[in-house]
Amino acid sequence: MICSWWSGFLVRLVLSMMKVVAWMAVVGMPGLSLASAEESAARVQLRGELLWGADALGGAPYVFQDPTDPNRTVGFEVELAQAIAAKLGVRARQVQGPWDQLLSLLARGDFDVAVNGIELTDEKKRICAFSTPYFVSSERLTIRRGDDAAPRTLDALRNHAVGTLPGTLAEQILLRAGAHVKTYDGGQGEIYDDLRLRRISAVLLDEPIAKYYGEISPDLEVLDASFGKVSYAIAVRSSDESLLREMNRALALLNEDGTLRAIYERFGIWNTDTAALLQDTREARIPAPAPEFQRWLDTVGALPPFWQRVRDRYPRTMVIFARAATLTLALSIVSMLLAIPLGMGLALCRTHGPRAVRIAAVSYIEVIRGTPLLVQLIVVYFGLPELGLKLDPFAAGVIALGLNYAAAEAENYRAGIESVPASQQDAARVLGLSKLQALRYIVGPQALRIAIPPATNDFIALLKDSSLVSLVTLTELTKTYLTLANSTRDHLGLGLVVAVWYLLIGLPFARLARYAELRLGSHLQRSNA
């Protein structure tokens, strides 16, 4: 009975997943995505929302999770985006994306504009259009306080290990100076942590970053000298000329009514370069201290004791972690439901198919297993639109993970099929069973019992690999942890919290697989008896 149930279940599962894949392809067709190449100011008005892309992992003071309320995103660019949207008469809604991929996501149509310290450079102008600049920053060098061997001039940077962010003016300055450049894809705080730990000799980054991460540390010193200047601007798709005009109009209005300056002063980043950019000749009135900077400093300047964080801080993260865990779990389950039937089909093609089918199955398995999952995800999300197929972020994540793990599942099921003695298949044929019936009633149940443990391991691995989908604007558990850890400067404690979350969603599936393995094994033992 159980054999027939399993076989029927697998057949229904394969058919269901074929429908799911077809639905995902339809959902992802051009014209049904978040935006299109024809996005304009009129469509933003019609939608009632301005979708703006930013990476909360970057940290203060740009876009970051409020350390006192992790469920809220704050920062001077958050307030800037909200003010711009208000001038347009719409709401502002942030779309999360990796900082170094924001322009690619913008070109793909995942949001209307990118507002996240996007540097105005000639290289980036070839990719998209830019508004008039809204902020100017100097590049500041941070060294360890009291380090006599630390570089203090541009020429002295040669042959020193210096940290910065990838794709920035600071990186270009360091390369031209002959420094050993070390770039970081994580949060800005990690760069200054490495400086304190003596893994690098200095850090070169924009002035606001140096203020929030360098100046607050008694172990570090931010030099007064400017090593270069960079302007921030709003990035817009080149085809969205009307939206670009609206961005420029909104920035001009915000400058005229003093909103821009008020935002910068509240975060303590108003400077003479920005005053010159905005042609603001009014007398300096920088509050002392800047309220938002002081609030951030009071929260993260000195990390509370661990048990105090357990009692007061970590419970406030449960809601945002729960949302991220729900997304991680849903993504993993749907991906595994896609991987299982595809893996079974590949295993059957490899073990019982004609020669051409076997070669095709082996080729697929080896190509997928031999290439990184990250590359496959990029091809699915950014490559397929070049062929006219634009997938929803969730669908792209499911398809990439499902197709990748189908190759691993195929090897699990092949091993299970080949572990069944050939004599049992011979006996099935003697009894008059067809090859399909032998697979369904004799080989399949025994192979499945052997394949369950490695399949469970694969599902646990898939849970962790789902962290890669943060590349396609999905905020899952790992991305949530990194964002919170960077905004609170609490990597160890929050790391333990996210580890508990992974255990909570992974252990029940391991127990369920063990139960199914024991039930199926006991049934087979009774059948053999």
C-alpha cells in the first residue's frame, strides 16, 4: 500500500511542479515585472509609489536599520527619498538590493530610482542617467591612533594594505597610489573593525562613513586632509527622461525650502562642499550635537553587556527575523519541491534512458554541479531578460536553487536505484511486471529509503544556500542578520540569534525525514518477512 502511495505521490508531484514552473515563467514575462523600460513619472503617479533601490547593509548614515527599532529603516537618504516622493505626491517604498548591483537592478526594472550614495562618475553615466548632485563628500583616511608607521599622505599609501568599498572613487585613488587595496562586500563597520584588529593599515572612505565609524572609536584617528571629492546623485534609467526631470525638480524644491540642509544637519554631515554645491550661503547653524548622529552614537557607541542585549535588544529583532525566516523557509521548500521531481527524472534518464538521453542527463548534472550556484542565479535573474524572459525575484530564486539542487538529488536517487540488487528486478520480470511497474513497486520504494538521508542533508544545505537570493532583492535570514549586525555593531550576539533561527527551521525537517525513513524501512522489513 505504501509503495503505491509513494509512487502515485511522486507522479502527482512531478505534474504539479511542471505547472509551477510554467506559472513562474508566465509571471516573469516582460510587462508583468515590477517595472519596465518605459517607466515614467506618469506611471509612478498612477502607482502612487516611488520605488527606490538601496542597500541597508551599507550602514549609517545612508540607509540602515534603526538600532533602537530593528523593524524600521532610517538614514539621511531614507528621509531624502521620502521628501522627494512627497514632492511628487506619492509614497516612497524602498527595494532592497546589493549596493554593487543597484545599477544592474535599476536597468532591469526592479525599481524606479537608486538612492544610496551612488557616485557620479563618467563610467556610471554610460549605464544610466543621473540627477543633479545632492551631496558632496571628501575622501577621508582613517588610521590607528598612535600608530607611527601608519600612512598619512597619498604617497605614503604605496605598498600599504588599505580597506575601502568596491567600485568607488576611493578604490581608484588607492589603486593609483599603489596601495594594496582590500575591498569589502559587507557593511562599512567591518572595514574599521579590520583596521582596529591590525589586518589593514588604513581605511579610505567617504566623510560621512568616516564620521559614523571612524571618529566614534577612541582607537582610531580620522585625518583632516581631503584625499579627493565625490558627488552623490540619483540614478535613473536613461529612458525615463520625465522621471529624471521630476527628480531634478524635487531636489531643487527641497533645496529652496531648506529641507536638504535640515536633513544633513540632523545627521551631522552638513559640510562646506555641499553648501557650495547647493549655493547655500546662509550662516552655519549645525546643531551640537546633531540629533540623529547622537542617537545612533548612544545606541551603538558602547555595546551593552551580552545578557542585557538578550533581555532588552534581541526580543525586538524577533519580528524582522520571523519575516526573514518565513521567506527563507518558503523559498527553500518550493525550491526543494522543484528539485525532487527533476532529480528523480534525471536519475531515471541516466539509469534507464536511451543512450542520447543518458548523455543529456549526465551533461546537465555535471555542468550544474561544476559551476557555482551564484553564477547560475545571476544568469537566471540578469541573463534571461536578454532573451526576453524577466522573472520575478522569488521565481528566479526558486528556479536557480531548484535546478541546482536537482543535479544533487539526481545523484542521490541514482545511488538508491543502483543499490537495489539486479536479482530483484529480474524477479519482477519473471512475475510479469513491466519495467515501469518494477520501478514503481519494487525498485522505487527501496531506492527512496536510501535516498532520504542525503536528500535531507541537501535540504539543510539549501536552507543555507538560500542566502544567495539577497542578490535578487530578497531579504532572507542571512541578509537580515548582516544588516542588523552592521547597524548595531553586534556581530557575535546576533550571529547566535540567527543560528538559533536556522536550527529552528531546519531540525523539524531532519526529524521528519528520519521518521519517514524509519516508517518506510519497517514496511519493507515486514514485506520481506
